[in-house]
Amino acid sequence: MADTSKFLETARRVIRIEADALDLLADGIGDPFAAAVQLILDAPGRIIICGMGKSGHVARKIAATFASTGTPAHFVHPAEASHGDLGMMAKGDVALVLSNSGETPELADVIAHTRRFNIPMIGVASNAASTLLTQSDVAIVLPAAPEACGTGVVPTTSTTMTLALGDAMAVALMEHRAFTPANFRDFHPGGKLGARLSLVGNLMHAGDAMPLVTPQTGMGDALLEISQKGFGVVGVACTDGTLEGIITDGDLRRHMDGLLDLRASDVQTKAPTTVRAGALAEEALGIMNARKITCLFVTDERGKVEGLLHIHDCLRAGLG
């Protein structure tokens, strides 16, 4: 049986080597990084990101991060570029080219194309004298750091640094553009992430679907409204649409004696907890869980009813 302690020892050694390299990268960040970010900000087109092998996998991830955070970007495979995909690069674009050695043969046509058509190029490599960096408009040199594999031949530390560099660029661009969670949601409408960033207004029930009565409505009609709308509650709203109160099953139990002789205003709980349509649905779900309730009426800044959010709406959207 294998000595599992050796596995843990290896894991810790690899992570520490890569962590040390990231410290070197952070300490070495300077003017070329700032120039690269400015070049991207000034570009009227897209960011074309290229890399071969492991650098290509990192390039795909960086392109995806850029695209999802407000910087239009896509990955172009260097080998495919030589067979027609160079046409994906156009004037106004910026090329971000990744290569640990800076001498990857498959990048030759990409580099030549950017020079021929005056497409600004940001190069990232570990060798300042490499073809890639000497030909780049902005050259970012990765610090000298050993690969974590021990043999020095498996891209490990170098790809970790390149990935972190791409994340640093994306966040710098986000912060400059004041990119918000609402913007992020626009690019992530599906999945758990999209659900967490859904707005109350996108999930709420509005119009005739809302269970509403006036303060003067008799409780017989109020019970009918509760039953027909199926939310287990009814809102009590004035004629101008201002929410005055809410009637829940708890209110009904407290007024069982002579209930049908009462009006909605006699039974309601006044000033109920509400939420705005622009709030995150996750925030609304937190309110409902904290207060042990299943519904929240949605009101505007003047207190007028706009909708109703049920906890089941949040669960169906993938929250919870």
C-alpha cells in the first residue's frame, strides 16, 4: 500500500512553490501591466487571446473571464489561426498572446498577422529576449520561478502565474469600469450563479396574480381572494395602491370568533415587511428565512404595491 503521507507532502510542496511564485509575480508587477490594461481599455474592438498547449487552456479561461466581466474577448487557437482563423482578428482589436518560452512555433503566424495589420499585441512570457516579447507592443515578463513538478518540464508554476495575471487584468478592468453584480448577472442568466443574482422584479407575481383587497373588504371576500390566488396570504391596499397591511393564516386564527363579520382592516397585520423590485432575490429569500415567512409583498419607494414574491419562486429559480 502506498505511503499516503508522501502524497500530502508532495501536495504541500507544490502549493508552496506556486504560492512563492505568485508572491514574486505580485512584487514584480509594474508599468507593463498598467500599459496592458490601458491598451485594452482604449481598444474599440475585442481582446483576442492566444496560447498553445497548456497556455492555450489558460488563455481560454482568461478569455471567458474577460467576456463575463464586461470586456468582449474570445480565444483563437494558434494552429487554427494559420488555417483561416486569423480573420477573427481585425483592426481595433488587441491581441493577448501567452507563451512560457516566448518561442512557440505555432504563434509565428499570429505574431506576423498583428504586425502586418497594426493590431496591438500584449505578450506574456518568461523570456524577455524571446521573439514574442521583442515583437510585442507591451511585454510582460513572468518572474523566474521553478516549475512545481520537480523536473522543470511540466507547466505548473508558469501556468499558475499566467492564470493569476489574467485574473488581475480582468479585475483591474472591472474596477475601472465599476462593473456591478447587476452587470455580472446579465452575462450569467443561467445556473446557480445566475439564480443568486436574480432580481426580485424578475421573479415576482404582478397584476391580477396578486392577492389584494381593500381595508373595507369583508372577510368572506378576503378568504375567497386568499383561496383563489393560492399564496396563503392577502395584501390589504388602499385605493391608491399603498400597502396598508397583510392577512396571513396566523391573523385568521387570532380572529376566528366572528371572523366573517369583520373587515380586512380589523384582521390585518399593519406595516408588513416588504422588499423592492430591484433587490436581489437572494436577499429576499434571506428575509423570508429569518422571519419564518413564505411571502413578501414588493413595493416601490412610496409604498405602492408592485408584486408578490413567494419562497417557492426563489426555490424554482435555483436559490435555497
